[in-house]
Amino acid sequence: MTKRGDSPTIKWEDIDHRGDSVHDYPTYIKHWEVAKPWGWEIRILTETGLHIFNCKWKDYKRPGLLKEERCPHN
């Protein structure tokens, strides 16, 4: 049991049993996050292409409007 305020330690051998995954991107260039009404879009650019992860909240949507999306390179 952990003390109040302590975060539990996750053991690497337990990760596969929870459905988590780990990815290596050896040709990584850069990454950025884009706010969406449903959560976050995480983009990872590598030498082999762009990888997009849509991180959606199960029961939540942003309460206000988002600013117009801009190019992450500006």
C-alpha cells in the first residue's frame, strides 16, 4: 500500500497485462499537440512519416470554442 501523496510504481512486466503499449521512433524529428473539442491530437513526425494519436475523453468535451487551428511550424 502506498502512503498518501505517493504515486504507485508501475512495473514494466505489468504493462502488457493492462493493455498499454510502448512504441519506439528511432527516426524521430519533432512532435506537437493540437487541442480538439474531444481531447488532444498528438502528432509525431519521423523520417518515415507522420504518426497521429487521437486522445479522446470518454465523457467530456471542451466547454468553449477553440481558436482556429494554425500550422505548428509558424
